[in-house]
Amino acid sequence: MKNPLMVLPEAMKATIALAMTAENGSVPKSTLNLVVLRASQINGCGVCVDMHAKDMRKEGEPDERIFGVAGWRDTPYYSDAERAALELTEYVTRIADKSDPVPDAIWAKAEEHYDEKGLSSLLVAIGAINVFNRINATTRQLAGKY
């Protein structure tokens, strides 16, 4: 099937607009990039993994930080704030896997590094990338096709 966001251009515009609002907070773009890459890995969205890894490289991220995000807990390449954002990303992306979707301890770690606007940016970024991931993965979109 053709990508539904291409079939419904207004849906594409709306989803992109939602994703872009995440950049209006206090979270560094490099952190948002890590978040969308990690969620895309979890969701198995080859299109988004490919696109966001390439974007990160163009923006000057070292390969270690791009490739290491899948195993961020066991690599030295991320700040405590980035680690909190990545952990929050994993919980929010896997929200249905546990009876307590985002435990208080995970939220508290994120609050140590991000104010309400920053947390809002993270949640919007995570939500938006999950929309893209689910549409792409469901319709088996191929990386590099668009």
C-alpha cells in the first residue's frame, strides 16, 4: 500500500506540524533526535530509523551516538538528561506493556532534567514519532523509498 500520509496529504501536514511543535520547548534538538531514533528502533520502523540516523549524521552527531542509542544504557555517549529522555521514550513507546505505563521513578528522573515545557516537548516528540512509526510499519514502508 502507498503510505497513508501520502494518500492523505492533510494528515501528513498535520503530523509534521505536531512533530515540529516539539522543537518549541527547552529540549535540545540533539536530544529530540535521539528520542525519535530510539522510538523508531523499538517500533521497527526502518523508514524512520534510516531517515533520522542520516539526519543526525548531517547535523554532526558522531557515529557512536547514532549507533549506540540502541544500547544507550551500556555506552558512555549520553548525558544524564539524555538518558532520562531515552528512558522516558522507552516507557511511553511501550505504554501498553506494563500495568504502570510510566512509573513515578522514571517520571521523577525526567523531571530532574526537564521543566514542564521540556517534558511537554518530549511527550509530543514521542507521540508524533510513534504515529509515523505505526503508519510506516503497518503498511511495510521501505527505507529510502521516499
